[in-house]
Amino acid sequence: MVDVSKWPLFSLLSSEDLASVRQACVFGTSANEAVYVSHGNEVFAFGLNSNGCLGTGDYCSTIVPKKLNFLQGKKVVSLSYGSGPHVLLAAENGQLFAWGHNGYSQLGNGTTNQELSPVLISGHLQDKKVTKVACGSHHSMALMEDGEVFAWGYNNCGQVGSGSTANQPYPRRITGGLQGKLAVDITCGQTCSMALVNSGEVYAWGYNGNGQLGIGNNGNQPSPSRLVAFQGLCVQRIVAGYGHCLALTDEGALYAWGANTFGQLGTGNKSNHLSPVRVLPCRVVEVAACHSTHTSAAKTRTGEVYMWGQCRGQCIALPHRTHFSSTDDVFACFATPAVMWRLLSTENDDFVSVTEALRKEFDSPETADLKFMVGGKFIHVHKALLKIRCEHFRSMFRSHWTEDQQDVIEISQFSYPVYKSFLQFLYTDAVDLPAEDAIGLLDLATSYCENRLRRLCQQIIKRGITVENAFTLLSAAIRYDAEVRNQTRAEQEKTFWRIGFSF
């Protein structure tokens, strides 16, 4: 469960008020406004109240939460905010509410008058049920239960997707490339928009000066364009930062594109990318970004949380592994401003997936029925899982192998970090090793005929090569007999580059 008091604004609340928070969202140019929902489905707001964005009926700032009576009893399913700020809220019954800044009709009520209290937006929605909302700087989107997408507001770059650059005063259904498609997710950058359809395809439109549409050029698009770079892949999740975007496939592959001034793409440099590029070689289960920051975060299948981009003023150009357990913590502690990238739920989720359960039981003495002794250290495992996951162990644990009768199996040909990483891979499908050790794991994968692990090691080595460690990696390759025996130094170097970087 995420602790909302990590956001400075919530540290103002009493312990009683904090205990009542079920959902929360911190927003604003300095993360100085917040809306939260209590366990009794009462909606409260407090903070600076720029342009009446708290919905309290006035322009007064408040450090004491005020109840938004108009939303009494509404169960919130989605909430988003713009830069004005303006706020959109979708209720469980499909109703859409909006308030705050409205200079570009981003509230969708057909006017440019600010609304100091929540107003129901129903015109032009044709009695459809809204399931998700997303806000850019000054434009808005809504996803309907039937998979249609509506947009409205500021449209100087085509971010409303209407085919023109005229502002849109009320919700308008997006057609063009989305015609006949069933959308399942939406997101907004500052001045661009994206939709994910049920086939796993991604469509983008709006401002493209930094390549944030991912279509291979930097020309603006006034109507949805498909990201052909994802041909053959199935995208499951999309998020957008200020000028960059992230996508997650059904196989856990993370892609990034767009602006990279702060290293927010995680590629190790600050060059923009006009098309999606793969980052993080491990399997990812969650990605995080929001239009008001240049920060990116991801959570892996094994529970590690990484961050990169603009982090407390620093530019982190490669994903940095943190001690956090949630991507929300990254935004609380390191984003600038420290906003929330999504409507945060504080409720505990008692469900534990098979993946999470296996990850927790790796090297657990309480449930293990077998130990490996490597370099004088024990690694606790489960014999049945090893037999299911690895042909080498299926053969080992047959009656005619002596190891089948042992409670402790000694391993001498591989180091402890390498062998532990191999066993952990069998539990998690992920590898977290520096490039130097990955060469040893590559040798093990080859010996045990683990082809997928071998490919992962090759990726780690390829991505991990630097000027500083090139000689170390070459020495490690020689040590592990990577096809370089009996060659001259020049020949060794040629062979190393060939076997390590031509996969």
C-alpha cells in the first residue's frame, strides 16, 4: 500500500484524515493541489486552487480539505488533470464531471468560462458511459464503454484529432484511423494524444516536434496515425510524459520514444527518438509517466522499480534501480513537480499472482526442499519447479542420477552470483546481472541448453558495453572460453565483438 503522506501536501492532514483516504491525486505546477476520495465516497480537495481547480466554488486556497458536495456518493473510476489546471472525473455510472481552467474549452461545456465547481458534461456524448479520462496541457479525452474515443479543447497542433487545428468546444468523437476500432486505453502528453486499440495497435496524433508520436518523423498529425514500428507486437499499456511516450507489450517489453532532453527515454543519451526503441532488457509489468513531468518509471516482473529522466533536478539517462516497491513512490520522491501520475488507490490488494508468489518463494528456506551449495553459500529452491522449468534438471532428478537422492547439491564450475541468477531466472523469467557476470551466465546457459536465457545474456552484454568496461568484458570472454582461445590479441578483439554484438 502506498503511503500518501510521502507527498508533502498530504503531510498536512491529520492521522484521522489520512486514514480516510481511499483514492488520491496530487497535481498542479508545483504539486500544490490535491483531490481525494474517502472510503465513504466523499470527494475532498485542498491546496492552492489555481484557476478554481479545486472545485470548491471559489478561488480561495485552503490547507483544510473541503468537501465537494456535488460529487457526494459518486464512486470515482478515473481522474485526470491539465496544466491550467483543469480537472476531469469519471464516475462508476459513466458520468463525466469537469471543473477549473477553461480558456480553451477543455472542460467540454461549450464555453470558455471557468467553472469553480464540478459540472456534469453530457452534451454531445450521446448518453455514452465514460470509463477513463485523460488530460493534456489544455485538451481533454474520454474513453467510452463501447471503445469510442472523444476529445475536445485546445487544438493548435491537432491534439483533438479532428483533422483540423480549430479548437473544439465540446466532446467530439475521433474517427479517421480510429474509425471502426475498439479503443481500450488513452493517454495525453502536453499537446499530443494516443489511443491503444484491442488488437494491440497504437495510434497517435497532435504535436510531434520531438517525435513523441513515434511515427518516424517530426511532423504534426491532426488525425490518428498508426505506429507502424509496433507491427507484429501487441501493446498492452501506453503512458505519456511531457514530450515523450512509453509503451509496454504483452511480453513485458518496454519501448520509449520522443523527447529525451532529460534522459527520459532511458537510452543512455539525450538524443530524441522519432520511433520506439527498446529499453530495459528485463520483463516489465508496469510503466509510469505523466504529461506534467519528464520522469519515467517502470516495475519489473520481479518487483524491482526503476526510474530515469528528470529526477530531483538530475538527468538520469539510464534506468536506475531504486529501493521503492511502487512506481508511485518515484513520483512522490523524485518527480519535478512531485505530482501523481495516476489516480492513486490506497487500498490493499490481497490478490497475489502466480508470478509474484513464485518470486517471493525463491531462495526461501521455509518452503524449499533442496539446496545448492555454491562458493560456500546456500541457495534454497523447489525441486518440482526446477523439473518443470529446465530440461537439465528434469534429467538430473531421475532415479539414475545421484543428485536425485541428495538434499544438498554442490556446484563448483560456476560462481555464486551466476548460479543464483540462473536459478532466479527459472522463478521469474528475468535476469539482473552486470554485463561482466552475464558472460558467465551466458556460458551456463549454453551448457544447460537454455536458449532464451542465452539471448537475454547476449542483450545484457550488448547493452552493457562501455569504453570503461570493454577490456574487462574482453578479459571475461576469454576467461569463459568464448571462442577466443589460441588467437592473437587483435584476433581476440575481433572475435569478441563478433560473438558479443552481432546477435
